[in-house]
Amino acid sequence: MEPKDLHGFASDRPITKVEDDLLGRSGFSSDLANAMASWHGNDSLVVALHGDWGSGKSSIKNMALSRLTAITEDKPDIIEFCPWEWAAQEKITASFFQEISKSVDRKDKSKSGKKLAATLKKYGRYLNTGETVVSGLSSALPTLFILATLIGVGGNFSNETWVKNASTFLLLVLGAWAAALKWGKNILDNLSGNFEEAAKEKEQSLSDIRQELAALLLKRKAPLIVVMDDLDRLTSSQLRMVFQLIKANLEFPNVVFLLLFQRNLVEDKMNDGMQLGRDYLEKIIQVPFDIPRIETTRLHSLLFSRLDKIIEQDKSAASMFDSGRWGNIFHGALITYFDNLRSVYRYTSTLSFHFTLLKGKSAFEVNPVDLIAIECLRVFEPDVYKEIARAKEIFTKNGSDRYGRSEAATVALIDGILDKASPNKRDAVKKIVKQLFPTIEWALGGMHYSGEFASIWLREMRVCNPSNFDKYFQFSIPSGELSNSDLREILGLTSDSERFSEYILSLKERGILKNALSQFESFTDEIPLGNGRAYIKGILDIGDKVDHESAGFTFFSSNTHAVRLAVWFLRRIDDLEERGKLLLNCFEASSGISVVEHILQGDENRRVNSDADQILRDEEFELLKTEFVKKLDDMAINSPDKLLAHEHLVSFLYRWKRWGDEAKVIDWLRLQTQSAAGCINLLKRFVAKSSSQTMGDYVAKITTYIKLENIENFLEIAPIQEKLREIDKTKLDSEAQEALRAFQEALDNRAEGITDDW
């Protein structure tokens, strides 16, 4: 079995068979083949096939040659000669007839064929001798010039004729000697070999050999077809050599030259100031053909067919594909880039490769329409692609506030990126960017989008969302981001509270929990309401086990994200009684406390502020507070050390004291602080942190502190201070030392009259 080209990388190569024709050009190639096969003129026929890069010249040539090889009667001999393969060796002329001779010798085993091959070889050898002498003398000119100068100087010192004659003779001798030293072996070997062969061939002149060759060609029943492709790769001097070679041999009968090149490139290279390249070519080429224009519908059908095959590889990608958006972005902009076959193959093969990289375990990692558009920029507009990749903040922040930049500065930056588009393609690039990044549509004369769209763009895996952006440019899941497969897996686990909570905590071990919960917030509406009991219990279970400290004013802790996830799901349940009972049942079955505490605190504040948008009815609100106090009472008795070490202890204490028995809470705290170790453990929970950053700082300064008044809401300070007086600080761990230092600093500040102003 032949190895399969998984991504179609080889499809950029020209097709070789009529059966592979997808653009309806087989008819033209067949007519071209028949026309060349029927040539029986007394002179050579020169046919040119013109077409731009990627227009399919080589494919048409291959189909024509395939048709020629299928001829059974009077089959023409086909010789493909690539001048650019010999150009670096400067042997185009010499190699031309030698290559033809070898080809005829291989293909035609008849007596006349053998004789034709031998004559072609003889003709090429004759030309090779002349080319060797000319190229050898040309290469020797610098040495000869030096020798001539030296000899010339010597001749000028004397007026004697014999001196001048001797100088001339010496010049010739030295010239030959210099040439022999510098290039001698190759040149002399060639010369001696060719002269020896010439002697054996009875000293035939070039004219004699040409006549012999013409006579042999004239007897042939089928023409000799010489194909020269990629002439536009040659330099101006190499092109002149090729066309001069063709021009000098036009009198050979039954010979057809098929030349393939991009007309404008070759014509420009053949302009020499005295004659236009076009006029020069018209004197040599009798039958010029322009590649038939590809029917747009056929080309687009091929593109769509290949895109369908790519997308069908992944069911998730197929389900995410938005045909409406695809139609708008293709016909509005992408269509500009697909005007030839090569661009279709080049684009779809790289898209296929990158598509494979973004397949997740259970879901496709990006929006397929966005990937198609981004890949178009990467392949055809690499400068624009690179600039967008470097400007994540600009392209993913919704609204006109661009991290301190003015609107005018942002517009100027985006315009500068669009200016890097290919000539005549700026408008198309602008439309692509506008479709991909509604976040900056306002800067392109469009509308502003509200913040609510960010969740939609995240769920749809759009490139304009910051959590998705890097995937399109790194082709992998960026560090700290949750993959679409992970998000879909979480959704699937919401029906099983234990597996759900285990998976969430595994994200904590991976160090991506906070960002993961933030991303998952956008998927709350996709959680089946029937999964409510398992989902809410899972959220309550993990609430106490995740971080609860917020960084700065705008970043939420993982615990806060967990609270938001629970609240947003509960609000999807319109019946307040059903909502409250669901939360109560889950709370009774869970060991977690902190999420419900935050929900209760929020609803208590709404009641104080007479806010009607409450989450719970009064009945369930009171029942949940009672259950909250009961859980803390039980922990205080059965696992006091666990409660004292709880990250949410301080918050719990305020609610426990207000909703339960205040005296019981105070007594429990006094009991826990009977020892120095208990006091240290309590102080650890009252340590708070603040961050500050001044102009010129690259990172924020973190300060730890304790507010004495917070402790005094529950206990007197003096007994704690007394217990800690004799403690050995060297035996404390770093957290305990930090708590003790913050406590002592607070005491010192109070002694100096400095109040708690954190």
C-alpha cells in the first residue's frame, strides 16, 4: 500500500493524468496533444503555453503528454529538457542535444532510431567543443589580460619588429599555458576527446551533420516533441541562450518545441533596450497559447470539497461550524485569495495540518470558521498575521479602553497593521479582521459590543476571547488555559458530584483552577437543569478546598468563582421554592460550608437593602442559616483543630456569632487559645495581605498585617499577648513567624498611637 499524504502537501504538484483533472482542462490538453502529434512540417514548430504562477501550466502539459503516450500508431518521441537544471553548469547548449540523443536512444530501438541518436550525439559533441573553447577562453581572460599587459610593456621598450613578433607569439604560448594550468585538464580532455571523435567521423563539418540530422528527422512518421518547462526561472542571459538555441535549429523537420513560462516575466527579462522582449519572442514562437481561465465555480467547488473533508475529520468541529458566518466571511473577503489552483492546494494542505493539531480529547479546541480565516491570513498575509499575534491585548479587550491608550492611538495601531496587507488586498484584510474581532469593530467604523458577548465568544471558542486567542497562534493549549475538551469534559461530569469535584480539584493540582472556573462560568447555561443536585453539591464540596484570597480589586478567588457558578445555576430555576430546597438538600449532604455562607451573606445584604432580586425565599433562607450554624457547632465539638485551621474561619466566626449562639462561639475561641500554639494558629487566620505598586514598579509589593480590632470582636488581646510572651520564635514555621511578626507590629503601632488603617 502506498503511503497516504495525510494533509495533501503533495497536492501542490501538477497532476499527471487526465483522470485527476478537476477543472475541466482535459479537453484543451487533449487538443494540444493531437495538434503536436500531427505536425509533419519541414521546419520546427514552436508552441508556447503561457500562464501565471499556479495557473496549471504543468498540469496541462502533463495531461497532454499522457495523451501522447497513449497513442499506439506513429507515437511521437517526447523529450523533456529542463534548461534551469543545466544553467548553473553553463552547459545548456551542449547538453540539449546530448539529452535528446539519450532519450531517443532509450525510446527508439529501431535502426533509424539508433542512427538518429548517434547523429544527435555527434551534433551535440560538435557544439560542446565550440562551447568548451569559448567558455575556456572567456574564463582565461583575466590571466591573459595580465600577461598581455606584461608583454605589452616589454614590447614598448623596444621598436624592433622581432621583439614585437616574439611578444605576440609569447602571448599566445603563455595564454595557452595559463589556460592549461587553470583549466587545462578538463578543457584538454574535452578537446582531445571531441577531436578524436571528429577524426573518426571523417572530419564532417557542422553543416554536414545538420544535413544528416535533417534527413533523418524528415523520414520519421511521428514528430520529435521537445518540452521545456519553467523557463521563467532562468536569468536573462540564460533565456537568450535557450531562445538562440531554438532559433538556430528551427529548420529541423518534424520537431515540435513546447515551451512553458509566465509571459510577462520572460518578456521583461528579454527586454534589452534595443528590442522589446515581446517582439523578440514573436519571431520565434509560432503558436502561443494562454492557459484557459479556470471557471470560478469549479475552483470554489474544489476548495469547498477539500474544506469539507478537513472539517469532517472531527465531529465536534462539524457541530461548531456556523455556515452563516462562513458564508459572510468567505464571500465578503476570503474569496479574493482563491483565484488559482495552487493557492487552493497550498492553503488547504496547511489548514489540514493545523486542524489536526487542534483536535482535543473530546472537542475541537477553536472555532473552525475563525481558524479558516486566521489560516488565510497566515498563508497569504503573513505580515498581518504576525502583527495580530503580537497585539493580543488590543484585539481581545472589548471596548475602546485599550490599557491606557487613547481611541485615536488604538485606531492608528490597527490601521498600521492593516497597511501591511498585500497590494490591493487591504480592504479584504480589513473585512476579515472585522469578522474575526468584533472587539475592535468600533475602531473600523462599526459598533461597540457589551461585556455580555465575552461569554458567548468564549463558549464558541472565538479568537477574539483572550482565553482562546493564543491557541490560534501557538496551535496548542496555552499554559494556564483550559482546553475546550476539558470544558466539555466538565460539562459531562456535572451529573456526578464526586467525579465533578475530583476533576475540579485536579485542576488545582495543575495550577489552572482559577482560570478554569472563570472560563467555565460561560458554560453555566449549558448545564442540564436535571443535573442540578449533583452539580450544586459538587460545587459546595470543593468550595472549602480552593483558594479564597483575591488578588487586587478586579481578580476573583477560586472560591468566589465557585460561588458565582452556584448562584448563576440557581437563578436558572425560576421557582424560588424549588431553588431553595435544591440548595438546602445539597448543603445537608455536603461537608462544604463556605459557598453557602457567601450565598446567605449576599441574600442577607439584599434583604437589608430591600433588594427584591433575592436568591432564596425567607423559609429556605432561615433553614439554611440554621444548617450553617449546626455544621459549625458540630465541627467545633468533633474536629476543632480542622475548624481552627480552616481558611474561611474568620468569615465563619462573624456569621456563626450573628446567626448562632454568641456565647458558645466566644467560649470555643477561649478554649482554643489556652495554649501558645492555639494562639499562633488563631493569629494565622487573622493575617491579611495588601498589595501596593508605585510608578515605575514592575511588580506589586505584598504586605501582611493583622488588625487588632478584628480579633477584639471575639477575644481580648491581652491574654493572647501574655501566652505568646515566652514562645521560642526559632521553633516556629515561616507562616507562624509571619503571623507573630504582624501581630507584634500591630501592637507596636497601637502603643505609638497608630490606628489600624489598612
